[in-house]
Amino acid sequence: MKYYSTRGNDGPLGYEEALLSGLARDGGLYLPESYPAFSDDEMRAMADLPYAALAGRIMSRFTDGELDEAELAAMAGDAYAGFTDLDVAPLHHLNGNIHVMELFHGPTIAFKDYAMQFLSSAFDRALKGAGRQAVILGATSGDTGSAALEAFRGRDAVDIFILFPDGRVSPVQQRQMTSIDADGAHAVAVSGDFDDCQAIVKQLFNDHGFRDRVNLSAVNSINWARLMPQIVYYFSAALALGAPGRKVAFSVPTGNFGNVFAGYVAMRMGLPVERLIVASNSNDILTRFFEQGAMQRDVVTPSLSPSMDIQVSSNFERLLFELMDRDGVAVAGIMDRFAETGRFELPDSAMTAAHRHFSAYRLDDAGTLAEIAASMEIDGMCLDPHSAVGVSAARRAIADGTVAADIPIVALACAHPAKFGAAVSKATGTTPALPPHLADLMQRPEKMAKADASAAAVRDLVLEQWRRG
Ligand SMILES: *Cc1c(COP(=O)(O)O)cnc(C)c1O
């Protein structure tokens, strides 16, 4: 399988090269040259596979000639061995036709573990095979960073630096990052918001001298190999609910458009996805885009679902590339305009294509608290604030007829409620307990670096701290 940049000026590359470089050299994101599709018969044969075998079957379509199905299944088996539910991504049926997919059974109890645990093993294998080492640099609004530091801790071939917005991640998220005490693993508190952290990462990737000197890699959701394992749970849920014989819709709480884009890829691979529901909090740049056909940057407002407090959805560029019929030059022009003016509009043809598959909803903090309370009362399910944004959107999509009543909607539960205990307690009066493996988390000692919100400050920090400097 060959990979190309969404901006038309990088590629073709193989799977492993795309894995190790993350962001393309022209500033774009890598995508495979095509989406390999499964026939209905092939999907029926996948329905009974254990999760790791399913992962191997699906991901091997994107690693053709470089990694085979058995190797991928073994890597997935290792990656998910420590998860606390044997089904890995179990479904929980609410009243009505909504099924919550629990994506919080990994070590840091958010869905990022599903990709990151796999990615760590993929990186290790690729770097060792090439006799190379790398510096991983990432920005996090909370969950990516904890999942990444947890997954990459102790890998000899990797120094990892995770930037997080100082004071803007939840206490549990912060402690999951800062309690990691391993050589080469660095949590960095940046005096700025998430978009500042993300901008610094982008700038340092565009600093080719620095990038080559430290062999810089990304594990943010801009890395294609991070999306690959996320495609798997869309298949696992839909197959469990009767696909390919039955259509399924998904409701995905999102900010960066990574997780929901994986659902789009699953659809392009043949999964009968009736609709993809994009669920935002009050940072609703994506919802406004689907309503108005214009992407318009706004200021970030802190919310109860901080992992979606984003105004620049970096993975959206992948959908943009598809909506523009894979015209990289057009995408580059649009993204340049967005960087300059904070706005772009799309032609009607592109918006028609977008509306064919996507619907979008938003939910503010008051609505989020109300949904957490209601799910507890009506369904006996304790949702974290992000998951509540998705479940609420699913309920509204049924109520307003966007999704027909006979089509099941899978709402992705992206974090364990204890990861955002303060919000849950505010809504229900009860603070959810952390699972046993994290029971003493808040007593573990903290270790972190601090940096100003500038690319130069972070570059200096990396050059001072990396182990091969
Ligand atoms: C990362 C995250 C999201 C947003 O996912 P994206 O794919 O990056 O948009 C939502 N909820 C939780 C709990 C998260 O950790």
C-alpha cells in the first residue's frame, strides 16, 4: 500500500515510512492511495473473530507487503492483553436503539489507549528493524498524552515529549502523565492552550533541520498508524449488531476529527454505516462547518469535556481531501487560507458529499450535566462528559428523524467516568471510583518540565533532555 500527503506534495511512501514520519513534509497528512474494501462474505467471515484477530485482518489491508495479518494480530494481542475487559471494546445496550461502546478498558481509561498501545509496538518494531531511534513530540488536551506516555514508557528506541496546556487538563489526566517516571519520558506543561501546544508541534515538524537532527516523529492523531487501530472497533461493533446484513450508525464525540474519521474509513471499506454523527461540545467549529459550509476559527472555551476543547481540527484535513476529490493542490490552498484568515468555505458539491454521510450536533455544559444525570437515571449508566455529548447527540438524531428508529446507533464512550469525576459528581452527586489499577494514582509523585508557549522554548528543552544529545 502506498501513502500520499493530503497536500499533494509528498509521497508515495510505504506504511512504515508514513508511520515513522507522522506529518507529511509538505505540511499535509498521509492517507493510503485507496481504501481496500471487504465484500459482504468477507465481513460475515470476520464476525466471530476475536478482537486481536479482527485487528490483524483489517489493518493488514493497509500494510501490504510490509506487515502481514499474523504479525499484526500478534501485535494487537500484545497491545490489548492488559485491557480489563476480554471483549476489549464491549457494547452496553441503553434503552431504545442506542448502544454505548465502552472504549475505556485500557491502562489510561480513555479510547486513546486502543491506538497508542498498538502504535508503541509498531514504532518499536519499525525502529529496531531499521536500527534507528526517534524523538516523539506530541500535543495533548489530556488523554492523548497520558495514553502516549503510558504506551511508550521504557522503550529504548524512543524519547517522548508530550506538551499539555498548563492548568487545563483534569487532575487525573495530569497525574497519569506526571506520575510516569521512566528515562526518556517527559510531560511538559506549556503556558498556553491546547491549540498553542499543537501549533508548536506543527512548527517544529516544519523545522526540517531540527526534525532531521532528532529524527522527529508524531503520535498525535495526525499519524495514520494511529487511525488504523481505531477502524477496528467500528467493525467490531457493527459486526456484533448484525452487519453486513444490517446498517448501523455511530455517534462520535469529537474535537480533532480523528476518531470519527476512522469511522468514515470503516465505511469506505464496506461497512454499512448509515450515518456518522459528529458530536461537539460548545467548541463547535465542526458542527458549524456542517451547518454552514464554512470552517471559521473561534476562541477556545474551556468546557466539562476538555479533550474536545479544540478550534482547529487537525484530522479534518483528511476528510477535506476526500470532499475535494483528492485534489491535493486545492487542499493546500484551502489550508493556507485557513492559516492566514482563520476561515474557509467549501463549494456546494463538497458540502453535498459531506451531508451524505455526516450530521452534527453540539451540547453545552448544562446539557452535558443533564445528559449524565439522565443516563444514570433512565439507563443506570454512568457516562463521562465526553461520552454524554455523544449519547445526547444520538438521542437527538433519533428524535429528529436523522437516523431511522430501526437503525441501531453506537455511541462511543471515550473515557471512564472516573477520569472526569468532578463533572460526574456535579451531575449525579456521586464521585465515580477509579478502577483498581489506578486506585492510588493521585498519591503517586509528580515529575514534569515547564515551557513557554513558543517553538524555540520547546526545541531547546528537547535538545537539552533527549538521551542522544
Ligand atoms: C481525544 C478524546 C476525544 C476527541 O477525539 P478526537 O478523535 O481527537 O476528536 C473525545 N473524548 C475523549 C475522552 C478523548 O480522550
